[in-house]
Amino acid sequence: MATDDFEFDTRAIRAGTARTPFNEHSEALFLTSSFVFDSAAQAAARFAGSEEGFVYSRFSNPTVRMFEQRLASLEGGEDCLATSSGMAAILATCLATLRAGDHVLCAANVFGATVQLFSGVLARFGIETTFVTATDPSAWRAASTPKTKLLFCETPSNPLMEVVDLQAFAAAGKAVGALTVVDNCFCTPALQRPLEFGVDLVIHSATKYLDGQGRVLGGAIVGRRELIRDAVLPVLRTTGPSLSPFNAWVALKGLETLGLRMRAQSDAALALARWLTARPEVERVCFPGLESHPQYALAQRQQSGPGTVVSFEVRGDSPSERRARAWRVIDAVKLMSITANLGDTRTTITHPATTTHGRLSAEARERAGIGEGLIRIAVGLEAIEDLTRDLTQALAT
């Protein structure tokens, strides 16, 4: 049977596996910078691309390739290229598809480093970015220009868990002749597959749920083979933001339990979100699994689970008071880890306004709805009873 005929959880374990003549059961880790050729002619053929085979681990390595093929299978994509981090994946995509004078439409509510990349780094090279309200399907077309070449969004977004209509997003890109790119970090293919809605490319920070235990950095780009191979690969081969074989091996093993973890952590996150809505210290809870979420119905249609990240705002009469209260809650937790990373089996907690989005101006954070009282929790695999007990004593401060 072809691997792609299997169910998701089976492909998460079996897809992409390539055994050596030693016939090892677990995937092999190839810690080598280069590969030996049988002859000068073979070396020339492989460098020219006329013969398949591995050349140099900056752009071709067996362990990395197994990770790429497995993730492509899970996302339903034709091909995948791995990078050193999620931000490297976004940068490589931009370098491969944009040039000076081009215009980008980006969702306003995205990860802080993504905002900095588009508004700061790429702007220095003559690429203009307009930030739009991603939850308004008409905003994408309204903000487009004849120079618009790329549309970018996260869904759900970081940290307010806004959900973008993927079908409308893909249609907007096609209408203006632009590529559509979705950061699928928060849902992973276990809960959402943007390519099925017509999106061109999917971005991942493998650092998060794909690894699943906070061990290594990594990123990936998934999509159509000609786009991946003809546009993105030359950039990665030349610039070198490659995923190390060791990190690829760790993430490859992480994929084996991706479906199990995402389902269990999503269930726990929903329980925690419902618990938070009843707390008098909490002003609002942002979680697409709650019926009160503005895009609840949309999330039900295009996601098979609500995700594992819950954000909430503590009450306060002023921004400074809300920040002080949020910090007191964070400082008081005893079980959760105070860190800006997410996607771990260990529950993490952070204050987005001063960490993940701290480099944005106060005005930019206000436009994005990231207030001083906002706390983001990425729910892990601990018992929900222990998490609520931890938050009970922390909120009491």
C-alpha cells in the first residue's frame, strides 16, 4: 500500500521512512556535512541536478528529507523544504517570491517577529507591506494593488486566536494574482490543512508542536512541487538557512505523536477556556472553541479541533494596573513554565505585550488588540485539574 493511503496517525509514523542497507527500524540520523560520489561524472550530474542523490547537507540530507516527506504527506502537499526555524521559513518564502517594488498584504494580528520582518527588514529592500484585518474577507481584495504579489496570515492568530476564512483568503489571492501563504503553526495538519482550501503555501515553526517537547528549532514550507523546487529551493541552496540533521531527526520523531498530542491538548485547552470564562478576575477569554468566539462557526468548519492556546485578559481600571495584575498572575504560577515558547508538552504562560509582541510600538499593539492585561497560555499535557488549581491560586493574587 502507498503510504498516502493510510490514515493521518499512521502516516505520522510511517510516511517518508527510508531505510539504509542496514535495514534499521527507527529512522537513521545522518550527521554528515557532505556525501561521497562514485566518480567525477556522478558528482557533476548530482550538482547539475540531472541525477538524484544527496550532495551537501546545506540543501540535501537523508534525515532532513524524511522529515520533509512526512510533513508534506500530513499537510497534503506535494513537497516540503525544511529550514532552521519558522522565521527562516517565512524569510525564504519571501526571498523566493518577492522583489523590490512588490507589495504584500499581511494580517494585522500575527506574531511580533513576523510583523518586524515585513514592516522592517523587507521594507529596507523596497518591499511594501499593508496590514489588514484578516477576519474581514473583503479587506484582502480592498487593500490589494497591481503590485500585490503575496498574501500572508496566521490562523488561528497569535495571541488573540482570530480565525481567518481560508477559502475566502485563497480566493482573494487568486483574484489579484498573488500567492497565498498561511502559517499553520497553531493548528498543525492534525487539526487544519490550509492547502485543502486552495492556499498555495503552508509555513511551520517546527520548534512548536511538530517537535512537541521544546527541544529544537526548525521550520518548514509545504506546497506544490514546482513552487517548492523551482522557486524556494534555489534560495535555500544559496543562502543556507537549513535544518540540521539532528534537529530534523528530533522533529521527525515528534511527528509520530502529533495527532495524539494535538487532540489531547485541544481537549484540555477547551476545558481550561471554559473554566476561565467563569472567573471573576477575567474580563474576556480568546479561544475559538468557545461559542462566544466571533469566528466559532468558521473554526468548526475548517478545523477539526480548537487548538491548544488560550489567551485571556485580567480586569483593571488602567493599562498600568492591568499589566501589574497580569504580571502578578504570571509570577504566581507554580506549575506552568514562564516562557514565550509554545507547543510543548509542558504548559507555558507569557505576557505577549512585553514578550512575543514587545518589539511592536504601543500603537501597533493597540491596533492589534494586544492589551496590557492579556495573558497567553499554551496548554500542555498535564492534568487539567492541576492546571486549574495552579491558576486558582495565581489569580487570587
